[in-house]
Amino acid sequence: MAASTPQSPHHQQQSSSPFVEYIRAPGGLDKVLLRGGRSCSVEIRLFGGQVTSWKNDHGEELLFVSSKANFRPPKALRGGIPICFPQFGSHGNLEQHGFARNRLWTIDDNPPPLPVNPAIKAFVDIILKPTEDDLKTWPHSFEFRLRIALGALGDLSLTSRIRNTNTDGRPFSYTFAYHTYFSVSDISEVRVEGLETMDYLDLKKERCTEQGDAIVFESEVDKVYLSTPPKVAIIDHEKKRTFVVTKEGLPDVVVWNPWDKKAKAMQDFGDSEYKHMLCVEPAAVEKPITLKPGEEWKGRVALSAVPSSYCSGQLDPLMVLHG
């Protein structure tokens, strides 16, 4: 597959970087590839605005994508980082987790100014606006801008900006999540730190309080942790690797693993693949975000993979990498 030809000044500006490649593919599967140092890379599928691959400087895949994932629109892809908007979950007349993950995003020709970050090696700006069908099921005009960036040290960041562009004076409300599927060695060897003592909503939407020193996995987990700290760590003992999740503008964290029975019930998920994935999702679920016309919300997540000596209450991950 060859790189696509830039169609706009902004497109040309981003494509002039040797670290950004636009790849055309049949069937609505156009992609953007970001390259960092050594073998670091990030792949973004424009259908869904979805990160589908994140590799470290050894070329190791850090995100989980099911071997049974459907890569053909209009189905969302099982794995990577789907965007849940304008709702997380399933209720009302909207599709499961909203429609953003099932729509074709485009390159953003006029992105908002963001602070210059010399640590960013490559980035792409994409945008989603509602279709006529979207306006029938969710009658609100919006602009959803998403910047996906790869740092020189291999960290991945996603910055979302959602603006209410209604012209009739109406506010709108939504819930949101970065539905991140991490690749892990064995779910029984994984623990999550940073959510101890937090309140959460369980499968029955009942409010509980986390009792453990860390979250470990022995059965299905589907919890929404509420009013969480800005940093969470996912420690994979077998791989001696820790994922550090840092978030802004997203008060909640969803933790999900379907375990064996639900895994077997999903057509686009392998029966035993639950052992090798864990979703830890920065989100705004309990309290919907409300925007008045002209207002903009910003939500950001930064992901890094560091040696497992790191845990959520310790050093900055960059200090661990260079320590």
C-alpha cells in the first residue's frame, strides 16, 4: 500500500514529516502511521478514529486487538483504542458506546493551536462532525477534534476537543471513554494500582468501595471507578512491564475484563483471549459533560510503558526510564 497524496495545506504540512505516513486502503480502511525512535510506531484507522497499534522501541505490540476482530466497516474494531462518544455503554436509541467509533473521520485541516511539545516525534489531527443520520438519533451539532501523538520515547497521547456548534441555543450532554485495550502476558499476573479505596459502580450499577491494596483479576471485572486520581499503573509481572496511564479532564476509570463465559459469547473475540487483554479506560461516565453552544471540552490521556519497578505512587515515568 502506498502513501496517499496530501490534499490540503495542513495535510501537506503534516505529511512533510518523515515520521508521518498516510496509507490508502480499499473498503474505507485508510490509515495513518506515526513513527518514533527506533521501532516505535502508532497506527490509526480513520474509520472510527481508532488507534489500532502501538509498538515500543523493540517493535513489541502494546495494545490488544482480537484475532477475530472485524476489520470491515461499519462494525467497530475489537481492540486498540475505540472512542466512546456521545455515550459510554448502551441506553436510549444510540448504538452501543455511541457512534464515533463507527464513523469515518477526516484529516483536520484547521486544528486548534496546542502547546508546542518538543517531546512529540509525530502527530496527526483528525476531526469528526455529525452526519444527517447522526442528527436524527442525536440531534446536536458538534465538532470533535482528536490529536494523536507519538513521543520520542515511545509514549502515546490522545487529546480530544469537543465543541458544541448548535445554532439554536441548546446545550448538550454526553458521556465519554478512551476504551483502551492493553496487551498483557496473562491476566492472572496483572495488577492495577492507583484505584485503591476508590468508590466504583459495579455490574449492577451499585456504588461500592474498593477494598484491596491493588486490583487483581480472578473473574469477570466490569467497574467504573469514580473521581479517580490522574495517574493509574497496570503492572504486568511476567513481562516486567508497567503501563502508566495519565489523564486530564476525565474523572472516572473503567476497568474491564470479560473472563471466559462472556468471551465465548462474543463473535469478534477469541474464547481464551481474555487472558491476554485488560481494558483500563479514562472516562467521564457518572456525571455527563454538558456544553453550551460555543463551549469546548478537552480530555487527554497519555500512555507510557516503563520497567515494572514503577508503581502509581512513585517517580515520574521519564525519571524511571533514565534512572
